[in-house]
Amino acid sequence: MVYSLNKALILYYNETSFTKSKNNQKKESNEEKVVFELKRLFEEKKFLVDTINLIPTKKLHLKDQFKKEKEINLLNKLPELNNYNLVLIGTPIVGAMTSSPVINSFIRKINFGAKKNKPLFIIYSTGIIHGFELKKLTSLLSMKGIKPIDSECFCSMFDFDSKKLVEVKSFFDRFFEKI
């Protein structure tokens, strides 16, 4: 199904927008590398793409984020999800191999109201070891009546390089065929 005006929204959480390398220069995180690659691929297909790094109003230690997951508020002013054809949600793999409490909190707050036209959802994760993060996101989305059309986990102990980003392109090609 191709829409007349193709719009995609990539929502993700990246606790540190940039990390410092050994020579004290800023470099992109693996989460950002995936987001930027997805954005590039969408733009090649003539999609308008918005990206939003979800930022909590209060910085909490990870343990406290899990305790207060339902209470996490965001600084971001979020657009109406119904204005998009596709919504991608990306989470880092945290803690006991689960999704970020910030992402979980965002999903809990999704509300379409009476609007029937929901966008298609796609989920993905980034981290060192794949766990139960995609199952957690799928479960939270199902409580909102949303079934993701595809999901993928990108794992590596190292910084993502061009070879790793080939996996992102394969994922993109796979889910793009479904729309």
C-alpha cells in the first residue's frame, strides 16, 4: 500500500546523543547510526522523514527508570502519529536484555482516540546482546491495538561500521516490501 504523501517518523531513545572517543572527539552512537541510515534509505524512496530522540524531563539512573517507567515524562513535543504512514520505534537493549523504560513509557502513552487511520509500526533494537526487548515492545504495542509489521535486532560488541549498516538496509528492504 503506497500513500500519496509518504511520511515516516523514527522515534528512538539514545541516552547519550554522542559519546567521546579516545581522542576526545564526538562520534555517533550505534543507535544514531541506525537512525541516520534508515532516514537516508527513506529519503531515497522520496519519503518525508522526521526523527525524534525521546528525552525524559528528568534524568534518572537506569534502575530508577525501571521503577518509575509508567511515570516517565518526555521533553519532546510529539507530533500526531496519525499524520504518518509509518512509525519506527527504536530501543537500545538495556538492563536484563529488555527495551528502554523511556521507550516503554512512550508506548504506554500512545492514544489514537477515535481516529481509525493508524500508521504502520515497525520496531527495532540496538545493542550488544539480543534479549526480550522486541517481545516487550510488541506486547506493549498490542495493548494499544497495534501489531508491528516487522522487527529486527542489530547487535554487535563493536561500533557499527558500513558492514553492520548493510543489515539495516536488508531490514529496510524487507519491511518496505510490506508497505
